[in-house]
Amino acid sequence: MSEYILSNNANCQYCYKCLRNCQVKSISFSSGKSQIIEDECILCGECIDICPQGAKNYRRDLKKLKEISGNSFLVSIAPSFFAHFDSPFKVIDFLKSIGAAVVSETAIGADLVSEQYEKRFQRSKGPFITSACPVVVDYVEMYYPELSLYLAPIVSPAVAHHKFLKRHFGEFPTVFLGPCIAKKRELEGVFDLVLTFEELEEFFKAEKVDVEKFPERFPDPPFPEEGRFYPMNNGINHSVNKEFGQCLSIEGIRNISWFFENFTSFDEKLFIELSACYGSCLEGPATRKDLSVLEKRRRIFQYKKVLDELEGKRISSYPYEFDLKREIKPRPVKIQYSEAEIQEVLLSIGKSDSSKELNCGACGYNTCREKAAAVLQGKAEKEMCITYLIDKVSSVSNLVVEETPNIILIHKNDQIVYRNRVARNYFKNFSDDNLLEIAKRCENSGENIIDLSLEGKNQRFFVKAFELPEDSGNVVILVDMTKEKEQEERIKMLKKESLEKIEDVLSRQMVLAQEIAGLLGESIAEAKSRFMDFRKFMEDK
């Protein structure tokens, strides 16, 4: 399957802002990676707009535009084209310069669709939901399949326009230009290339194209009629000419979700125009954000007035008959889990009862139960729950502090507020006042090593004292160095005893040496005396 929305995990900071704002929760966070679940995504583009780190973006297809440039192709420009570009007629001439044989308005397809809407609505006996917005169609088919029967089984204006282009101009490659990311999926296999307005602007920048240097050129006939109103809120209703009491217009995926959640069937005919984007197609995810929707609306009326005055045939003058039926395919993606499975996950993250299900939304999911289902589905991690993570870290920290082999005392406002297990064993016979006195003595000594007399025993400790932030108390950590002290004293004693023994041995050796020297001296003197006697004897001879 093609990947339409891309994730840059190097930029992702795991803030879950994209997930919080994703109406269908089609984003997975697992093993340090964030990824769009294509089978569940409705391509509304909300995650792209909302991410503060730019970790989400959509697939660019500019390479294909370069490939077809220089050859003849047909271009379909969405009605919001005239609201997006400052000089739309100059952009049309640029498209002609790179090979566009025809630049035609998608609003032609909108007129064809409006005609079918009118016919279908007249035959309907209840709610009639427009199917022009691909996000809405996917949303109904995947998440509200029970409402599929109310969805108009009619192709979108872009598909209708493609049928017209092929019939009227022949078999040329086709390019669609629009404000919508979802069109890339809807029109795949229909148009040869689907680009957003944003992509075309990126092409200008990459190729160093100065659009203002091009002359103005109008779209090619035939021309549409009321279809140019489609990108505006209530534009479809206006194009189909419905009476005020028979129509309802809702924009924004959250508002649509609320409408679906509270939908009840009724027999009264109602034409329901739905657009996933606030501001309808004028505020599509690939449109300019520096213009207000009011300015874009003004431009639509401004350019419609100019275009309406052009001489040329209107689409209504052509006798073409097109098959504009589409098949609505309910394809539910929600997986239902048993209550036991949900409870098992909730219990594993410390939600042992409903009072602990905070439903805070910090993890990105609306409820703890929804998050539990996502964990079961493998697209969420338990650690995404902030309260679970805090409890987990706290329990680990508490265990480390409690089981450390050192004494830890915490006092605040002249009271001992905490002592760990080792401290409780050391000072089991000490009152809190005694402990507070010891703690303050250690703090005020100014020494790293301190000797304390505890229950008649002299003990030595290494002292570490510090204040907790936000005036949470004072901490005193004592590391028992008594054994080291005793070991040090034993070593000193051993050294002293060794030195004394060496001195004794040396003294005895000196006495022995003197005695030996005396004996040697007497022996030598006697030998010399006898030698002198012998010499004298020999000389007398």
C-alpha cells in the first residue's frame, strides 16, 4: 500500500499532540517510533498541521511532474485554485509552458455531480449525505458503516471531471491540482498525477520559476456554472439550489463526528453537505495559512465574476452522458475487545477501578478504555499513560531509596517526615527528637566525616546533606564507615607492632654483631701474636 503521510521519527518528541488531534486515532506509538496506520487513516491532514516539531508530512510527487513536463497533458484545477494563488491566471500560463495542452476547471465535474445530487435527492426519502469530500467518505465507510446507506453513491467532482476530460480531449496524461491530501488516495489510478497547490509552489521554488513574469491566461472552455462555489461552506447546497429548510451544512471533522454520534434516522428529506476541513476546501491541509478564509472567499467571488464573463460554451450545452455512480463500500476497522481483555490492560496500568480511570487524554486517547483497546491492538504502549508512568517511576524510586544500604533521613519544619528501612533499624530505639538532633548535627558540622556515639558505641559516618526543591524538606544521608574506621585502626596497630618487632630484631642483631666482632678481635690478636713469635723464631735461625 502507498504511504501518503510520512513520519519523521528523528523529529518526533512523543508529545502525542498528533494523536490527541487525530479523530480516528490512526497513529501508532511503539518501540520508540510513531507511524501512520494507513488502513485506518482518513487523510484529513490534521496531524501534519498540528505537529509543532514538523514530524508529520505528506508524500510529495514532484518527480512525476518533471517526468511529464515537455509532453502534452491535461490539467484539472480545483475551484480553490483561484483562492490560493495570488496570480492564478499566470500560473495557468506556466502550466501551458511546461506542456499542459488543456487547463480545465474541476468545477465542470462539480456541475455534473450537482445534477446527479439533485436527481438522487428528489428520489430520496430521508437524509442525503454528499460524497464530494474523500475524507468524509472514508470516515463513513470505516468508522460509521451503518450510515453508508445515506451516503450519495455518486463520484466526486474530480472523478467526474476526469471522465469529461478523457471524453472531450482524448487520451492524454491527466494531472489534478487541489488543496487536499486525501485526493492522492482517492484519485490514485484515475489521474496520472495528483499534486497539491503547496507542491506546485515548491516546484516553482525548486526550479526558480518566477510566475509573475508569465502572461495571464484563462482556463480552457467549456466553462462551469455554479460548481465554482463547491470549495466554500454551503457551496454544494447553493450549487444544487436547495431551499434553506431542506439543507444542512457541517464543516470540520470533529463537528461531523459529533453529528454522526448523535445521528438518528428520520423520514424527512434533508440534504446534508459535509466537509472535513473547517472552512471547507478553502482551508484544505495543503493550502496557504497566511490568508484568512474570508480573504479566500472574497477571491472566489472576485474570480468567479471574471470567469463568468468569459465567452465560450458552458458544460450544460454538451449532451454527454456519464456514468457517475460509485459503490459505497462499508469497511469497518474498529476491533471489538471483550470486557475481560480491557480490564486486564487497565489493571496492568494501575486502573484497578473506575475511579482511577482519569480519562485525562494526556496519552492522546479520549478515555482509558480506548487506550486499553489500542494497547491490545498493538498501536499503543502502556507507558503512554502519564499516571502509570509516574507511579512506575515513583515506585522504583521509592524502592531504591527504601532498600539502599545507607541511612536516609528527611526532616521538614523540625519534624522527621521520612526514614528508610536502614534508618529504622539503626535508630529503632531513638525518638524523633533524638533523630532530628542527630540530623541537624550532621548538617551543621560542616564536615564530610562525623563520629557519633550511638547507644554507647562510637560510630563513624560519611555525611551528605542537601535541600529538596520547592521547600519539600531537608535530606541527610549517612554512610556507615565504622568498619572502615576499625579496619584503619587495625592497620595502624599492625604497622606499629611490625615496627616494634623490626626494631627488636635489629637491636638483637646489633648486640650479636658486637659479640661476634669482639670474638673475632681476640682471635685475630692471638693469631698475630703467634705469628710474631714464629717469625722471630725463624729469624733467629
